[in-house]
Amino acid sequence: MALKPYARPDVRKEDIAAVCEVLTSQFLTTGPKVPELEDLFAQKIAVKQAVACSNGTTALHLASMAIGLQPGDKVIVPALTFLATANAVRMCGADVVFCDVDSETGLMTLDHIREAEARGGAGIVAVYPVHIGGHCADMQKISTYARTKGWKIVEDACHALGSLHHGHPVGSCAYSDLACFSLHATKSFTAAEGGMVTTNDLEIAQRMRRLRSHGMEADPATGPWAYEMKELGYNYRLTDLQAVLAISQLTRMEEVARIRSDIVARYRAALDGVSPFVKSVLPGGKDVPLLHLFQILIDYKGLGKDRAQVMTELSARGVGTQVHYIPVSDQPYYQNLYGVQNLPGARQFYERVLALPLYCGLTDRDIEDILEAVRDVVL
């Protein structure tokens, strides 16, 4: 039986045609498609500025540089996230204060932030909420508190493109200074590899555009060839090939949201309340998530199987699964830096979580096969 992976890019004929058109054009990179993508992205999520870059990691690094992170600063980051969220802080020389998360959702809460603040002491300048799987941390509460402290707020929205939170598109920066997105091949919308940072601050956006291209700016007063390096930057540019693929993908955002939501509804109807050992991760009451991941929580001890056994048995039935994430605070680099952290919510979520296949190419038969396999293995 062919394996159905936990994620698969939804590449259609119109995507291929768009990429081929750029391949035969004058510009493969540094052409018109990147600003076109930025304009479309900003329009889709109701934000003033969108800055494209090479991937979600560089998006987080650009955002961290743009808010002025430097050695001596501290940033509160949830332990339950991908490595890049914390690494972007370290790449600026700042320190990470790991925050626990809710054991049922994998999301940081205001109580967890306050606990991390008490533990972190002086020097905290920012908080980086992470929207795991497309579910959103409570940005309204987090923003209100962070503003009283004078902290910058950078959303790691790499999983949440297309989600709505308190009626606002994630990335509109209604509750943050910047938001970072990934356009990786596993995400709901892809550029193969790509990233985006959104903000309503033009000055910050201009600086990120400079930083993504070696810190340089054109100098037309001197001549059409001239440029000046204003600060130390990087090559974090997105190519036109990647940009046009993302443009083609984003034009069907509403369709993709409907398809993925329908699959999620079928999963929940079949799995929720059926077993005391399995439940799905649910969104907040005021959210309309466009899920990147469909995650379930499994009581492996109660089930009498460990996670490796469950994943192996599901794989044998053609169902690919994945785990998001090992707590970053448990990684050797961070334990060597900050010591062993006691963050029970992150640990409990990680020990139970498993992602099932979720992508637009799943057929009705695929979904039934997946549900049958899950019932056989874990119910």
C-alpha cells in the first residue's frame, strides 16, 4: 500500500505553467515576481507590508534583527516549537528564556509567560508566540501584557497562514509588531522553500529588505550601477521561480481552506469521543484555523503501546505520521547553555502528540483508509 505522508505539496497544472513562464522569462531572480508576491500576501492577510525571504528560518532571523535584538537581551520563546524560533534569537546574540505551554494545546498562555518572566529576570525585551499546527496562542491577552512591559512581539506564524484569530487574519499584526511565515513544501501554501515577514511598520519593512540583500541599497544619484552597503546583511532573497509558485498557490487560499477544513471535520467526527486514549487537539473558541497539521494526543501508556510501535503499525497500513515537536529546551545545545529545564506542559504534549496526514490531495477513499488504520491501531 502506498504511503500517505503527513504532508504533501498541492502542486497543480496552473502552478507548473506559472513556473515555466518564469523559466522562459528574463528574470529567474531579483525580478518582478517577488514584489508581486509581497503585494498579494499583504492583501490576503490585511497587513501593510510583507517582506519575502528564503525560508521561515530567515524570516525569523530578519524579524529578530529588525527589532534590534543584541547580546544582553532576552526573549521569551515557547519550548514547544521548531528549533528555528529559538535559534533566530541566538543568531542575534540574545538569550532565550524558555516558556512552558498548555499540555492539551501545545500553546503558550499568559500564565506561562509570567512564570517565564519571573524565572528570566531583568533584560527581557520581546516575546515570540508560536501558533502550533495552525492553532493560535491567545494573542489578545499576550499583546495586552507585553505592551505594558514594553516588549516587542514577534509571532511565529509559520504554521498559521490563512488562520483567523479574534476575527483578524494571522499576520495582520493586530496584536504584534511582526509575524513570520514559512512557505516550505510541507505547508498549506508553498514556494518549495520560502518565507515572509509581515508588519505594519514601513521603516522595519525597509530595513528587512535591506538586510535580506547584503545590507545594501541602490545609489541612483551616483549611477544606475551604484549601491551602498549600509549595514551587515545576508543573502536571504527569494527567487522569482519560488515567488511565482507561491503566487499561484495563494490565489486559491479560500479553496484550500475549505478542503483542509472538510478533512479535519471528518477526522474529528470519526475520532473524537470514541476512545479514552485518543483525542484531537482543538482550537480556541474564537479561532477559525486553517490547519497545517491535524494532531491527536494519544495516551500510549493506557493504550499499552509506545509511540514508535504505533507509528510503525500505521506506516505498515499506508499512513505516514510525524511528531511536532521535541521541546527545544531539551536539545543538547540549549541544555549546555541553560541547563535542564522543568517545563512539564511541553513535555506532556510532546510525549502524546502525533500528526496524521492532512493535505489537499487526499481522496475520500484515502481518508477512509486513514481512519480505518487509526481505528485498528489506536482505538
